[in-house]
Amino acid sequence: MQKKDNLKEIYHMNQNLINKLMELEMRGEIVPDPSLLKTPEQIEAIKKSAALNTAILDHVAKHIRVGMSTAEIDELVFDYTTAHGGIPAPLGFEGFPKSVCTSINNEICHGIPDENIILQEGDIINVDVSTILDGYYSDASRMFAIGKISERAEKLLKVTKECVELGLAAAKPWGHLGDIADAINSHAKANGYSVVIDIGGHGIGLEFHEEPFVSFVAPKGTEMILVPGMMFTIEPMINEGSPDFFIDEDNGWTVYTEDDGLSAQIEYMVLVTETGVEVLTK
């Protein structure tokens, strides 16, 4: 219902936009379906979800420590989310068993919290929080250094942050998703790292995962046009070695680096506006 209402409202409010999208498509550009463009009312509702998502990550940041189990992180996320009227989006999503993803060291993404996984001095961990509030979705992740970490881990976290910020700076209304990817991939390669190819970002807002798929290795000037009203995630996975990976055969979720090297990921959720790109949660 949200998508149908969305399409109807955008069509009646901005026929010029629809015409522009049709013209771009006729020229061979990839354009978003109008149903992916959020209305002002939807944007305001999604921003409330995003604000809660940020607050949850802040809550984790205050409590994460050496000796804590990843199950305790999961409990922090579940309790804070539900106490503030939200629902953890990962919980039960396609069978995922927990409320948050916790990925440590050589785990690229989708790590499953467990009472037997204890944070050790020197670990780096990605905590990926996704929230539903009043039916609207938000998503962001942060990297945390546990105690004193190695110089190689410090460099990886620094470059990963730089990659996301460079990708954000490259995102312009009526530009391309490939512009973001090129900025990220170029910086990662310049620092001797690789970007995971087959896992990327995604649209979000009315559903957990919407179109488009957001590649972080695509060439500049390619992929979907960035149209005001689009929402998606910038979340490159930066590996210190090869971009190759494998998925845990036992749980079917956790993604590991093929060469056992470290991996880092930082995720921003963004909105394309008429004048730029706004970060909604990070």
C-alpha cells in the first residue's frame, strides 16, 4: 500500500520529475522506479526510525568492552529498541536468529551474536543495527576497537572511514551510484586494500532491503541515477587482503574473508535531496 500511495502522490505532485526520469531512461540511463522515491511524509517518518537507530548504536558504544559476549550486545540492542517502541529489523528476517549483526576481525558481515563469543583485547568488531519504527526501516553500522588494537587494524579502520566519507562526498543529485563506488574503490586500492564485490548496499525505508543494489566497485558514471527522494546505504566492506569470501556452512549467515585477513565495514543510511545527500543514521 505504501508503494502504491507513493507512486500516486509523486505522479500528481511532480509530473516534471516523471517526465525527466522517462527521458533519462530513453537515453539508456538506469533510473529508479518512482515507487522508490519517498514522499515528504514518509521521509519524516523514516527519519524518526533513523534517529532511534542512531540512539541504539550510541547505547552500544557506551557499553561495549573487553570481556563482553556478543550475546550481551544483542541483548542491549533488543532491550533498547523495544523499550523505545521499535522492532529490531534483523530478528527473524529470512530466518536470522538475532536482533543485530556482530562481525569480528575476519568476519565480513552477518556475524551472529553468541554467549560463547567473547570480545578480546585487540579485536575489531562491526555492530550492524537495523530498526523498524511504526513500519519504517533504518540501518547503519559502526566499527569498534576493543581495547588496544594493532597498527594494521587501526589503519584498516581509518581507511574504511575515509572510504565511506569519500563515497558520501561523491554522491550528488542526478549523479550515479557508480560515482560513489569509484571514490570508495579507488581509495581502498590506493591503500593496498580490496572492496568486497558481491555484497553491497541497498535501498531502504519502506522495506528492509529495497532496490537498488549498491555496488562499491562499479565504474564512475555507471549504475542508477541518484534522484531526489531515493534512500540507500553506503556500506563498503573493506578487506586488507583479497575480496574473496565464504559463508559459514553451519549457520548459513556469517561471511568470512577467504584468506583470513581482517575486514571492516561502516554503514551510513542516506537520503538524496534536491541540493545534496543527507545522512540519516550512522
